[in-house]
Amino acid sequence: MGNLSYKKIAAIALAVLLVICAGLVYLRDHTSVGKHELNEIADVSAAYQADEEIAEAKDKLQAGIEPAQVITTLPEGASCVAIVIDGLPDRPLTARLIDVLEKHQATATFFVEGQNAADQPETIRLLRDKGFELGNYTLVGLADFDKASQDEQLAELCRTQKIVNVRSAFTPTLFRAPRTVFTDELLKTVHAAGLSYAVKENMRYKKGTLASQENAAAYAANIPDGSIIAVEIGHPVERKAETKGDIDERPAIDMKPTIHDDGQKPAAPTVDLADELDWLLTALENRGFKVMNVNGFRKIHYIPANAAVLAGQAKEAAKAQADALVNQEGGAADGQ
């Protein structure tokens, strides 16, 4: 009986010890980690504002600043291309894309929305841990960015810069935005926000373009040497005309499959974008192309394609105004 009592006492003591250990683990996970998460949330909230950075950028604009340079295509004979990813993928897709890029010993620059970077810190860390460069894709992937006011542009750019830095300890130097014309004024604003370069693609790739390696070979045959290929991930956020300058700050998220009505056949499963990238890179390799970092491409002082047309229109308007003034003066003299 005595031995049995000792065994019971030992079992009770062990159970108490296990309960104490479990309690300590719980407290650790719900106090120290909780405080860390609260601090992180506070950091991101502050990063959304970036008031000091915006004020500094405005000072630079007022003092006069050169436009950001534009990274553009290479001439024929370079035997290379560059790939930029427009929009931050979710973490599973990011991991698959990284696997494909590493398989082909290729690189890419990921242009991320500031809000998505704030919401997906683990994705940002994965990209940086693997050595991929991050670019500024505005706070929400705002389309027609050149048409936004300067205040909107600075808020989108500076807030994204700060969020990405908070999340990754990396400060982007490259800028892109959906369906955006690189005007001289926009490039000055981009430079004032701390971004030295804007990247101008000559080819856009949409998910679902390829269905097989054979498709990829035909597609790659039409890619010019020295191209910059933009792969669309995020969905651009449209500016609402009725908001008078306010922006829709919903994150640019990946589309989810829709629910089918009863009686309808479900849509055929789509090819994974990582598979498409794998096929495309294989086809480029077969053409003898190497995938380079976009920073190695040409950097130029950019003149928009319609700049000459706009300058001609401005010249004609000025001439018409001058002629009208002369006619007014001539009419006044005749009247005298």
C-alpha cells in the first residue's frame, strides 16, 4: 500500500508540473508574442501616414528636382529579357513562383502594393529572404496614376515606401503603376518620394495566356530581344470620378473562383501561373535568352511618346492666341 501511495503522489506531482509548464507556455504565447504583434500593428498604422516623408518630398519638389529616370528595353543582341511582377501574390503562389525562378536560375522584381505588403508580412519576408527586389506599385495598385493629384501621388508613394521598409528593412528604388503614362511631372514626384527609377515594360503577360509548353514556344518566338515582360498579378484599383480625389484603398487581391449555379457545369480548372512561368522560362532558355535583373537595363531621361504632339498642340494654341490678340489690336486701331 505504501508503494502504491508513493506512485500516486509521484503521478500527481508530475501532473501538476505539466499543468504549470503548460500555463507558462500559454502566458508566453499570449503576453510576449501578443505585445510584439500589437507593436507591429502600431508600426504599420504609423507607416500608413508617412507625414514626414510626404513633407520632405514636397520640399524637394518646391526646391526643384530632376525627374526619375526610366528603365527601358535593351537593343537587339543582348540575348536577355527582364521580368517584373505587377502586384504582390499570396504566399502560396509566391512560394511556387520562387521555386520556378530558382529552378531556372532566373530573377524577377516584385512590384508590391503598400497595403498588401502590410497585410502579408510573411510574403514580403519570404521574397527578401530569397533575395528578390521589391518595387513600389503604389499603396493599392492605383490605375491611371498620372491622372491623380500630386498630393494623392505623394501619399500613395511615400506610404508604400515606409510600409515596405517596416516590413522588410528594404527601401524600394523602382516604381510602376497600372496603365500609367510617365509624364515629366509624375517622374519628378516619383523621384521626390525616394524612387530613382520608373520601369517601362514593352510586353504584358496575363494569366491564362499559355496552356502548354508548345504554346509557350510560340509565344516566346515573338518576344523581342532585350524585352521587359510585365506579369500581371494584382487587379488595378480604379479611381472614382465622383470622389473628387479620394481613392479606393481596397487592396489589390487575387480573384477567387466564383460559385456556380445549380445545373451549370463547373469551369475547367485553370493552369497555375507558376506552371505558365515555368513554360515561358523554358521557352526563353531554348531561344538562348537569359533572364536578367531589370536594374541592368537601359536608364534614360524619358520623353513620353505623345510629347511631340502635345508640344505641337501647345504651340498652335499659343499662335492662335497671339493671332487673336493681334486681330483685336488691329480692330481697335481701325475703330480709332
